[in-house]
Amino acid sequence: MKILNLPLARSRVDRAEHLRSDPIALEALWERARVLHFDGEKFLTTATDGVRGLRYLKNFEAPDNGEEFFLGLDGNQPYFLFMSAQIAGEEENYKTLREIGGLLDDLQIGLAVHSQGLGNWHRKHPRCSSCGAPTAAALGGSIRECSQCAVQHYPRTDPAIIVLVKDSHDRILLGRQKVWPEHRFSTFAGFVETGESFEQCVSREVAEEAGVLVSDVRYLGSQPWPFPASLMIAFEATILDPENARPDGEEIEEIRWFDRDSIIEEIQVGELLLPPKISVARAMIQSWYDLVPLADGSARPTFESIETPHTLESWRK
């Protein structure tokens, strides 16, 4: 089984769980930490040769009002997240993960994904769901603890499947949601319901959104999707009744079959907008596209070589 190399599943940081319960050790690490700054939506960045990356602060450069959370170690170098309002005068240097995610290396993408998911969870859970009292960050920010009943609350991750639907001729089926701009198509996805397995969710979502029946399911990989707190579990599914494919008319308003030639043709003429580089959907489509070379053995044109800045920018919004 070949597992996809998914863009947001890359990380080289050791989360060093054993240090979270040691406040003295965390204080010492904070003194020499590289600190990411996040305002709840955007990261403080820097541009090197025109390429955006995360900007690291020293602990004393962090604003006065905010919270610090331990992210882990890269070798002996500690990393922390500091979450507060934007630093005055730096507004133009704050960028979203969607904007910069495709430009970050393994270290920075791992830090950014962890930071966004963790930071937003803290921001949205200031009170205890058991008694309603205020909560506070504990164990380096890995949990929140109630000030009254001492219940510990852990960050929640919502599992969702995402599936590349294929027929017996190795065509892929893509759908377009009503809320998307014209020509935007992607793979099918949905949240796992209570008491449901991943495989059951794949079959249900494909039947609901595209009207076809899954005959075979293969696992492809997984990656976090912190918009706001999902874990995308990727599958490839073969169906036997492509003639029955139809959109549900509610969430999905249009579906289309593509082979490797037609997908390039549609991108070139502006009739197809693919998912962004940081998405699981893009990685699945790319892996399928690359699997079969041209008949003469030459390389297929890449998606990036024919996509326009306009289409790429529309996905970042």
C-alpha cells in the first residue's frame, strides 16, 4: 500500500509530551524559544527573496497581553506559540495558513498546523462544558482545566473522510458545491457520524452526494485540516455504476467525469479550477494523474504549468 505524501501531514517537531507537566522546564525553554505569533486567523510572517515564511520572535518580543503554548522541540530548539492581537505596524506581514501553506518546509508547516488548531481551540473554549466556570491553559497549553470542578478538557479533532471516486476505466468523478466559484471542482468529502466507520462513511457520502455505489475502498493517507479542527482521512473508491452518477442538488450541484487528457484540457481553457496545493483533494488528484505517463513516454504537463495566478488566488480566499 502506497501512502500519499500529504502536504499538511509533514512535521519534524518532537512534541515532547514529557515536558508539559514540568513548569520549571517549560519556563527555561520559553527563555530561549523561537516564538510563532498568531492572532486567531493569521500568522506573523517574513519575506525572504519574495517567499513568505513564518517569522520567529524572541520571548521578550512577544506582546504583553496573550497566551503562550508549548509546541515542542526540533533537536534542542524549543518552539512556542504566542496568541494575541496583531503587533502594531506589522499588519501587512500577517498571512493566513491558506496563503502561505504551500510555501513552508516540513518544520514550519508542522508548527503552523499545530499552532492554528491549538490556538483556535483555546480561543473557543474559555469555559467549562461541565459547570460553566472559566478554564485556563495547563500542561503547556495541551489542555484547559476548569477553575472550579478541575475537569480537564482536551482539544477536539473532528474526523472526516475525503474520497477520490473512480470507475472501471480509471476516470475520476469530481463535484462542485453551490457555494464555490464557477468552475471549481473537487473530490467528495464529509464528516464521520456517530457510530460510523470510515468505510461506512465513504459509502454513505458517495451515495448521498453522487448517487453511485462503492464496490471497493482503499486507504490513501490522512492529514490535519485546521479549518477549524478536522482530520481528513483519504480514500480511493471504485464504483460499478458510473451511469447513475448525479449530483444531490443540495450540497453538490454539478458532477463531471474526467480522464487524464480532459482534465488538462479543461484547466487550459478555464473550465476547471482544481483544489489548492495544501489540500488532500489536490494530492489525490495529482497522484492519480501522475500514475500513467503519456503514450510516447514523455512527461505529462503539470497542473502548475497551466494554472493561472487568478485561479490560484481564488482558492486562497
